Amino acid sequence: MPMTVIQWFPGHMAKAKREVQEKLKLIDVAFELLDARLPMSSRNPMIDDILGQKPRLILLNKADMADEAVTEQWIRYFRGQGRTAIAIDAQSGTGVRQIAFIAKEMVKEKFEKMRAKGIKNPRPVRALIVGIPNVGKSTLINRLAGRHIAKTGDKPGVTKAQQWIKVGKEMELLDTPGILWPKFEDEDVGFKLAVTGAIKDEILNLQDVAAYALRFLSVHYPERLSERYRLDSIPDDIVALFDAIGRRRGCLTAGGGIDYDKVADIVLYDIRTEKLGRLSFETPASWT
Ligand code: GDP
């Protein structure tokens, strides 16, 4: 499926915020979907302001691709901030079954008050998924629905009425997620989103993105680089590292030089398809 292309101009951001806030009126709990490999970089910078006091469950998605120990650190970090966070993999469904259960717990008091007011059978808990493009919102909606729900934006110009998707007997989910923008101002954030494939490759220079990734891996996962590209040592110099990988992989230009575009393609492909193993691009310690 082609990646969602959304141009975020100030007007669009204001509109996105307004649309999410309209949806918030309809729901009891928001699911803030983040990428477990980069929870802060995949987070909307205004999320606290947008969601306000609405109960919120943080879902660290794509946990299957993230470093497990680091994901645990993030869960503790969010819990330390008084939030509830769990790791999930929407693609395979791991962890997804807990969501409705936790959501119900989170709104227990509100529903008890409804019961106290004499409402005997409170309606199902109503929920909304919010997150930046590509964190897995559609995948999670389909997973929770147990079937394929067409993605809004699949057909340009076609807006359909919002509907509730039943998730078991006790939860209902809005079929259209709240789409928010990432934190663009920070260059690191942009690079990390690009490395993981959340930003269209065409808008960035792939060699720059791969160089960013290689610098990060040289510091945090050097053994993975050595192993994957059979390198005895990791050169400090980034061009020397491109050269070394290029030679190993036979990425040569017609003139016999190293084809840096090809090296960049290989490195990014390997990261995105887990050929370099499970990677996390930020830790609570690196963030604060
Ligand atoms: P959306 O733009 O937020 O709706 O994101 P999508 O649901 O379209 O997902 C973006 C990409 O991430 C797709 O290629 C999905 O298959 C993939 N994806 C979503 N969730 C997971 C997950 O938990 N694990 C992995 N490995 N991939 C996922």
C-alpha cells in the first residue's frame, strides 16, 4: 500500500487538531499510537494540549521491530509520568487483546457514575485511535475490527460518514483515526522518521538518511553492523564506512567507484526489514 502522503501546513495542522477534538466529544478513551522504536519522535508535539483530560492509553506499536529491553524502559518511563502504556504489534496481533480490557478499566469510574445515575446497562466503551501517519493506525483498526476497514484517504476526495466498529461486546472504536503531525522542527526527529520509513523517501536525500542511520548504529549497535556486513572494525569516518559496506556488497559504479546510492538503499532496506535485528532509535535516557 502506498504510504500516506500528507502535507502539513499550519492550516492543515489546525484542521487536524480541530477534527481530533471533534471526535474526542464522542469517545471515552483515546489510544495514542506511537512507534515503539522511537516513541518520542513518533509523537505529536501538541498531544497533551489536544487530548486534554481525556483518558489515554499509550500503545507502543511495532514492538516486534523494537529492542525489547528499551521498550520496557519506555513503558516504565510513561508509567512514571502517571500514564498507562503497553507494547503491541498490530500486524500480528500481539498484545492487542489487552486493549479493550485496559480501556474498560480506565473508564470504570465514569461508568460507575453513569450506573449511579440509574443507567442500568451503560453503552460500550467508546474509543479513538490517534497518531502520526504510518504508526499503524489502520493496521490496528483492522486488527481490532477483525476485518478490513477501508482507509480514509485511500480514495481522494471521498469522505464517508464515521462509523463505530464493534470490538467484542464492550468496546466500540471510531472507524476513522485521528491523524496528527509529527514534530518537524527537530532534525533528529525527521531523520529517525525517515530511517524507519515514516517519511516518504523522495522528500529526503537517501544518502543523508543512511548516513544518519549508520552513525547511530556505529554507536549503539556496532556488533550488528560488523556481523551483517562482515566488517572487522567499524570505520569512524562515515565515507569510509559507506566504502566498506559498498565493497562488501559489490555496490560499484561503472567507473569502479562506490555507488553510494546503492549502499544507502541496502542499509535502509536492511533496517526496515529487520535484517539488522530489532532496533530502538531512542531511549528515555537519550531523550531527557
Ligand atoms: P497508518 O498510516 O498509521 O494507518 O499506518 P498503517 O496501518 O498503514 O501502517 C503503516 C505500515 O506499518 C504498514 O506497512 C503496516 O503493515 C506496518 N505495521 C503496522 N503495525 C505494525 C506492527 O505492529 N509491526 C510491524 N512490523 N509493522 C506494522
